[in-house]
Amino acid sequence: MLAIATRVPDHGRLVPWRFIVLEGEGRAVAGDRLDALYATQNPGLAPDKAHMWRDYLLRAPVTVVAVSRPDPAAKVPVFNQVLSAGAACMNLVLAATALGYSALWLLKWPGRDPDAAALLGVAPHETVAGFLHIGRPAARAPDRPRPRLDEVVTRFKP
Ligand SMILES: Cc1cc2nc3c(=O)[nH]c(=O)nc-3n(C[C@H](O)[C@H](O)[C@H](O)COP(=O)(O)O)c2cc1C
């Protein structure tokens, strides 16, 4: 799955992304550290939220943290590099799905807060593109209404 995630369009071959795998015991350790930071950031946090990030990370057997690391000094626009990171995330989702697993792409507080992300090994110049939670599907989720194609597709008329 990770090999497929690395096979994405990458303008300039800059490899503007990387992956941090959270698995096994490391999930609980990372979750405990996130909970401790969350408690300092949210004084008076309700007791039932004390272990929320530990529980969050333990829900899936593997979580891949996709990290965007564009090079601002490169000739390739940063936007192109960030899109490549998004493509890597989507490739991971597709690879997992094709192999019969379920994958969920989320970006909650641990990915959005720089101090929380740092606890997972994300550097200050990097940004989390997504947490890809991967496991065997507990149930088949019902699909939701999708945009109608005629609302999102137009044809260029010369
Ligand atoms: C970058 C990114 C971050 C996301 N973060 C969240 C999130 O924090 N919470 C959430 O409920 N959905 C989030 N989503 C949406 C879910 O990934 C998505 O809705 C879910 O996988 C269901 O798939 P569907 O949109 O095809 O129904 C995010 C999507 C992207 C692309």
C-alpha cells in the first residue's frame, strides 16, 4: 500500500511528502502523549475526553500519517507539491480499498495542531496532509448522495 502511495505524479521529482506509520503499541503511546497535550491546551476538559486521542488511534490497527513537505525554494510551485501529497493520500486509500481493507482519511486536531503533530515526529516546516486509518471494514458504510455530474462538469465551448 505504501509503495502504491509513493507512485504519484511528482512535478520535479521532489518527493514532497513522507509517511509516519502508527501501529501496535506505538498507537497507545502516541495517543497518551496527545491526550496529555490536549489536556494542557483545554483546561477543565470533561473527564470522558481524557483518553479521546488514545481511543481514536486505537480504533484502527494501522494509521499512516501522510506528511506534506514542499520545498519553497524549488522551481516547482508549492501548490503542485501539496497536490502531490494529496494524491499520495488518495493512492493509499485506493490501495487499501483495492486490497479489501477500509481506509478513512481524516485531519483532526492531532494533524492540525503543530505541537501535537510534533509529538508524532512532524517537523515545524512540514504539514500533516492526513491521517489514513486503515483496517478491515467492520461494516459496509452506506454511500451518501454524490454531486450530480451536470453540476460540476461543464464543457468548454470554443
Ligand atoms: C484532507 C481531508 C481531511 C478530512 N478530515 C475529516 C475529519 O476530520 N472528519 C470527518 O468527518 N471527515 C473528514 N474528511 C472526510 C472523510 O475522509 C470522508 O468524508 C470519509 O472518508 C467518507 O467518504 P465519502 O466522503 O466518500 O463519503 C476529510 C477528508 C479530507 C480529504
